[in-house]
Amino acid sequence: MMSSVSARAAVLEYSIDTNHSQITFSFNHHGFSTVTGIVTGITGDIAFDREAPAASSVVAKLPLATLTTGHAAEDSDILSPGFLDAKTNPEVSFRSTAIRVVGDNRALIEGELTLNGVSAPVTLDTVLNKDGASMKGAPTLGLSATTTLLRSAFNAGRSAPANSDAVEVKISIEATQVPAP
């Protein structure tokens, strides 16, 4: 039987590498084009259990101030009170609530996303790209995830359905193991 000390030792703590993590998003603009943007500055922690990945967890935050589509007028509109109200709600947060392993290096991470002052459940279809040493020798995880959010679920549905209510989200995370104390 495994002792509780060795069971806890299997969970390793990782810190999200802000410089090598980002979120891209896209949505249909009135049926004419696809608007694409990026959000950087992600921070957070991953508790990763290699032997029992379902026992892992994720918490993350990102500042809306880093959101850009490459067009100042579009960014201003997306961040306005009519959409994300970034002045009142400057941060997006995610906290996992369950992880379901669905294949080799693939899991569905269920959690609570708080955006625009609204918390709602989301599922991230996640792939563990790599678990190994970085070029600097640090134990590192690389993860990719996708989900589709409905703007209306987060009180950001102005102009839907003419402007797509669905927003495709792609997440790329690199996280480095936190040294043991």
C-alpha cells in the first residue's frame, strides 16, 4: 500500500511560462470575414500527476489588457462595456473542476471560466504535447487546448447572431516545474 506521503509526491507543481503561452481566438464577423486575435500574459499553476492525470489541476488568469486583433478600433470595441467590459472586469480566470483522460496524452479538462463578471462551465479539449526537459534542462510541460465559447453565456452577446455568438479558442501553454522547497 502506498503511503500518503509518496502519493502526494507524485503530484508535481508547474508554473505557467507567461512568455511562451498564449490564447488565440476567432469569430465570424457578419458572415463576411473571420476576426482573429491573441491574448498574452497568462499566469497560473498546474498540479500534474503523471501516474494519475485525472488527479491533476489547473488555475490560470489572463489580463484582457493584452488582447489584440491588430486593429485598435476592433480591440476597443471588444473590450468595451458592450462586449467584455474590460474596465470593470480586467481579468479572465479559469479553475479546473475535473479532468477526464480520453486517450494517450489527451484529456477533457472541465472547469469554471470567469469572463465579463460571469462564471460558467467550460470544457477544454487538451493534448499534452510534451513532458520533458526544456533546452535549459528544466522539467517542462507543453499543452494545447481548444474550446468554443458562446459570447451570450458571458453577457457579451451584443449583435449576435449577426456577429457569431460562437468564439473558437485555442490555448498554448508551456509550464515549468516549480523547484521543490
